[in-house]
Amino acid sequence: MTSPRQNWARAERLDAAQMIDALQMQTGVRLALDGPCPGGQVGAAYVRWPDDHRSVLKWRPHSQAEGMQAGPLAVAEVLRLAGYPAPATELVAQIDHAVVMVQELLPGTKIDHLDHSGLDQALELNQMQADQLADRPDIPTVALHLRQDGAGYCLHGPLRQHNRRSAALERWIAAVGSNYLPELAGQDAVHMDFQPGNMLTIGGSITGVVDWDGAARGDRRFDLVTLRFGIHAKETDPGVTQRLDAVLDSLPEDILRPAWAHMSLRMVDWAIRHFTPADVEHWLDLAEQRVS
């Protein structure tokens, strides 16, 4: 049975107009709001600079600008300089507890339907992430949160209390966490939200990968597990899911198991706190496929 809905904390949404005003007060730069970006859970907005070029306004609540610049934003910049289609960051500011960022608007529209060509390109991009941070041991490593809560996400309490299925999943996640280190080692660039909604395309060609706010150093194959969760809620061509599952089947256990546990925790927790009980069951169905 499902427990009564708890008053779990929900993600804070971006108030773009308020952030634009705060940016002007702090930096002197006046941006014009050009409308909300589609998709996303915490919000992003299109903005226009005084010279009329357009960018994307984003924020990351309960973060520090120094940490973002030395971590996620540094990952994206290393990749961008290596030819990877990641956006440049044009402005960063600390506004109270949040980091506000203005980033390059890359061409293309997000992928709503992943076909075999899109999967091929996603796998090639993932391969490009290999060894990109070999010279950047200063960039923080992927944190898995398998035994302790993350900062606003990957919360264990909602799973323990939602229903029997979610509680059993949380016990499995914690057991996985007891057998692996709390961080995923490696020297690859890891996006952490590598899924079709963060990939842009024109005419079938991927032109950009956006939303690097959680990026870190680790093993790029983590992003392939993220991609599998990402297509669970998307339309795909016949055979795409099976192809990606075969790729995951080939991963070493010490990569696949903790990565799967992390994504199971992340997605089920988020669904409990933000969506309907039916959505929770949708994510539990996927998470349980590799529970053993």
C-alpha cells in the first residue's frame, strides 16, 4: 500500500524576472526576458543582451558560484574547447543562496523521439568524454548518495515511506552503497543528466548537449545509465532501447551497479516528491529491472 502523501520539499523554480533584476543590481548588465525555455524541472529562460544576441538564463539553488565554476562549468568548458558541442558560459553571479548563469544559446531543438541515428551520435559523444579530465584532478568526482541524501535530490526518506516497493528499492540501494565507494572514480567528463531532453538537434544531427549544472569527474559510462533512464519516458524507434540495454549489459559490474542504484534513487525520489503515484510506479518498473 502507498502511504499518505508526505509534505516533502519540492524543487524551487526559477523566477526569471526576479533574477534578471538581481543580476542588473549586482553586475550592471541588463538582460531582457525573452520567454521560458521548454522542459526542465527547475526552470530556464531565454534572455536577450543589450547587443540583441540571445542566451539562456539558468540557476542552481543552494550552491556557490566558486564551486560551480571549479566543477560543473569547468567540465563543460574543457569539453567545449575539445570540440564537444557544449555551451559557453557568458556570466555567473551569486544571488543569495543561488548561482545564476547566463549561457550560450546553442542551435537546435530538444530531442523528443530518439532514433537509431540519435543513439549512435549519443554514444559517440559519450566516447568523446573519455579522459577529458585527466589533467583536472581538482574537479570534484561524481557523488553517488547511495547511503546519504544529496543536496535537494537523491533523498532516501521518500522511498522508505512511500510504499513497500519503494522501501524495498531503497534497501537495495543502501546495500549497493555499502559495497562501493561513495564516489565514482575516473578521469572522464560526466554530464550526470545525459538524456534526450538535454540534446539539441537539427535535421537529425545533434548540435548541442546542454544542462551541465551537475557535471563532474568520473566514468563516462555513468551517463549511459542516465540515458537509459532518460529514454524510459520518451518515444524511441523500435530496437533503440534493446540496443542500449545491450550496451549496459557489457559494462563492468562496479560501474553498472552503483550507477543504476544512483539513477533509481534519483528518479523514484523525484517522482514521489513532484509527480503522481502512477509516475512513481513507472520509475519503479524500470529501477527493478536490474535489482538483484
